[in-house]
Amino acid sequence: MSRVDSKVRRLVAVGAAVAVALSMAACSGTGSSGGGGTKTVVWSTWGTPEEIARYKDFDTQFMKEHPDVKVVLQPVADYGDYHTKLLAQLASGTAPDVFYIGDDKIGQFVSSSALLPLTSLMNSSASKTKPEDFAQGLFGVTKKGNEIYAAPNDSNPDAMWYDKVALKKAGISDDPATLAAEGKWTTEAYLDMNKKLKKAGLTGSMFWNYWSTHYGWISSQGGQAFDTSGKFVANTDPTSVAAMDVLAKNFQNHTFVVADTLPAGAGADSVFVSHKAGFFVQGRYTIGTVKSAGDPQNYDVAPWPTPDGKAAPTGTAVSYLAINAKTKNKDAAFEFWTNFLSAEGQTTRLQGGGNAVPSIKGADKVVLDGYPAHAQTLLDMRDIGFEDPATEAAVPGLSSDISDKMLALYQGKSSTQATLDEVAKMISDKTGK
């Protein structure tokens, strides 16, 4: 799964056109069909050339095992164009039978009638993907009551990747992963390392400006961003306010860096592989970045620090696989869907690639292939991790609008309390919560 970072997330929201397109989609049907006893399943996703090649390999294997189903992939190279095209297809009745949806877009699809309800199918004898097989925090807004409308095709916990060379330059001898294993990976230890990195002329930590950073930090520090009713409470929870104030001050004094704001040609990946930053908060796809630099042995991964050193839930980014509610080949579409998301399917798609963590039980071996040394951390983070809170994810563009407010805070243009109050009001105005 490609990183869908906040540069992409901050694209202009489709807005009112989304609601119109989705409402029209509820009255239309797909154009996929087959003849001569063979059913055709058309599916669509975005991805790099390497990812698309893997998907095509999966399709070929699937068709060998299911000779009565023909699979047609409709790839879209650019994530920024993908959902706009999908909405147009839904509106015209030409949408694929099965399709990916980004976690920053999924809410608007779930709120419509465009997606096929999946719970009964997932619990059927034909299913290779029972609801309980998935890491439950990854369903996010795709669950409404007992009904599931899409499932995570894989995942990427935002882990604390760290550079041993940079830490050594800063005179740091402790190893974050070792401290974590000993229950000593505390916020105090982490912030002390960052101070030493800055003093040595290096960047302490790099974060992307999106929900996982804001809410991951709040959660790791013992705070609460949303209560059980879905109301934003970070502005009234003293622990959350204090946590965000620490995060903001470290951005403001340039110990932490907002990765999105780094200039072209000197981006976060470049900074990290040139040993100029101690920590980079990202998913498993970081493997490709550090291996291409030629010295992957100098990098490892740790969970987010906490006040007491005990692991806490943090953000895990996913994308989702859904089935068109108007598919003409429901059984064949589900057969493809459940095989694609199954432990075997995820293993086939993710082994050797180093770009994502399976979202389902039974495929963990693709992560535990020897790199990084503490790869188990990625699985542990997935198991307790969470997706973008449903209240936020359900409203198109809300996550990006909140990140705009947070960026102003990180740049010192607003105070912590004022920012959180503004976010609370924005969420209340747009959601009624």
C-alpha cells in the first residue's frame, strides 16, 4: 500500500459534487458482466508500477484457481485523480465491481448507498475473511453498528523509525527498541534524545501533518481526542492539552519538523537517509527508502514513547477494499474480494515488497522476514492501533481542514488551547457533535 501522506490528503475536497455523484450512484448499476459461463469482475485501484505489477500477478493466479471468473484491472496512476474518476463512474453506472478507497475518502462512500453491505458475506461459508480476523481498530468509519461496508486491504502503523548513525553523532548510546522491550521507552527518554540531536545540529524527529500525528501523540501521552460518543474532547481534557502543547513546542523550536513543509530536493526521505535526523515517523514502506540508500543495518523501528513506557494505541493508516452495491456479479465479486483480503492473498501481495503490514491474522510472516530487527513492533502496533476517528473521517475534507489548523499551531501562529478550541468548534459545526 502506498503512503497516502498529508500532501495528498490536503488536495481540494470534492465537496458537494461528491454527495451528488454518490446519490446518483445509488440509482445506477455497474456495467461489468460476463458471457459463456464466465463472470467478469472489474476492479480498480491506484498504485506505483511495482504495485500494479503485483496486483496483476495476483489476478493471474486468482483466475487460474477460479477459471469461471475473468478479472480486469483498471489502474489509476495518480491518487489525486482516483476518487474523482471513481465518483464519475458511480454516477454514470460504469463503476468497477470492486475498488480501493482511501481512508481519507471512505467516510463519504459509507454514508451513501454505493457500497455493498458485507457482514453476512464475511460470515458466510464462502468467506476467507471473517470480521474477527482483522485488527479491529482498522475498520474505522467502515463499521456502522453491526454492518461492515469495506475492509482494510493492508495497513501501515506510523512507527518511530530511527537512525543509529544520527543517534551516535548526538552522543546517544541507548537504543530505542531495546528501551521499549525493557519498558523504559518513556516520553522523557525520547524527548531527551531529541534535545541531544538538536544540540548536535541534527533534526530530532520528522512527522507528517495528518490525523495520525495529532491523535497518535495525544493517545500515546494518555490523553483522549474523541470520547465514546464521537465528540472531540481534546480541548477540554487537561492531559490532551498538555500533550499537544509539548508536541507544538517541539515543532516551534525546530526539534521536530513537519515533513510536509520540507523543500523539494531536500525532503524528509533525503534527510533521513543522509543521517541528518534521529527519528522519522512512517509506515513499513520506509524499508524501501533505507534499503535503496545502501545501509539499512543502521535503521530500526520502535513504538511511540509513553509516560510510563507501556505501549499505547497510535495511528495506523490503511486503504480499503469495497464492493459496488450495484454489481451484477455479486458472488464473483465477493469471491475476488475475500481472496484478495485473505491471509493468503495478503501474503502474495506483500511478501518481499516491504511496503505494508497485513491487516488480517495469518499473514504476519511477511513482516517477520528479518528486517528491520524489531519488525515485531509493526505487528504489535497494528494490533492495538486505530484509524482516523469516525467522526472526522465521515466528513469530506474535515481531516485536511483540521490539519491546516494544526499546522498553524506547529508553526507558532496559534496557541495550543486556541487551536484545539477552533478544532472542536469546526467539528461541532460540521458534524453536530
